[in-house]
Amino acid sequence: MDVEVAPFVGVQFGGWFDSAATGRTTTLGSGLVYGATVDFTVAQGWLVELMYSRQETELSGGRTASAFDLSVERYMAGIQEEKVLDWGRFFGVFLVGLTRFAPGLGGFDVDERFTLGLSLGLKAALSNRLGLRGEARGFFVAVESGGGILCSNGSCLFRYSASGLWQGDVTAAVVIAF
């Protein structure tokens, strides 16, 4: 098939920041992630992949810090290599794009960051045009030492002191081929 569309659902996890407001480490909540991939065959065993995902989560700083809502969206493009097995296909994907952090607080800006992704997964055909896909992805979101997110008028709620933010997800999808 030349095009595969795969809406997915799963669990996203990982990531933390240092909070300028509380002085504590603030973690991104694990939770439901959903989205879709669209794959275009470019050569035997090679596909170009476009991916969108969204997680509604919260930033939480522990017992004394109050949590607030945050949307984490990913817009990625990459290359996929797949190997045909007796019962399905094994694949790996290298992705490049951006992660968008949209706070649930008024007066704070949306923040976009350069992101790299890597995934491994399996595809199993149910028919010529329908299949299942399971996948595990890892993401590295580039950040600047001493930078911040969720800023307003020069003041930031959260600052990071590392060079990157690590996150991952595990998803399942239905594949529709055209």
C-alpha cells in the first residue's frame, strides 16, 4: 500500500522542570495520549511519516504546590524503515519536529521547543487494508540552560537547568491502508 493512516491512543510519561514559583521540581503528569500517523511509501521498506499527538496533563510540584493543566502537543516528521516478518512487520522511526506546551493558565504564553524522537514497533495485518500497530516512542525536547517556559512579562513560572526534557509514550493503533 502507498499510504497508511493510523489513529492511536496510549500513555505518555516522563519529564520534569524546576519551578521558579515554588523552588521545587515540578513533574509532568503521566496520562492518556492520542493522535495519528500518516505514512507514505517512498521505496521498498522505507516510508516518510507525519505524526501528531496530544496529551492533556498537569504540572504538579508535590504536596504543597498546586497543580495546573497543561496541553502537550507534538508535530513531527520522519523516516521509517520496516522489515517484513512471517507474521507482520517490525519498524523503527526517526522523527524531527516540535513540542508545543500550552498552559491552562491565563496570561502565560504557549511555548514551542525543537524535538527529536525515536520509536520501535510492530504492525500486524488483519486484511489487505486494515491492521494493528503497537509502538513505543522516546522524545528529547531541547531546552536551554537557564531558560524558562510559561512566561509573562519577563517572569517565568518554570525554569529548566538541564539541556533537555525526556518523555516517552506507548501506543496502540488501527492501521488503514490506501
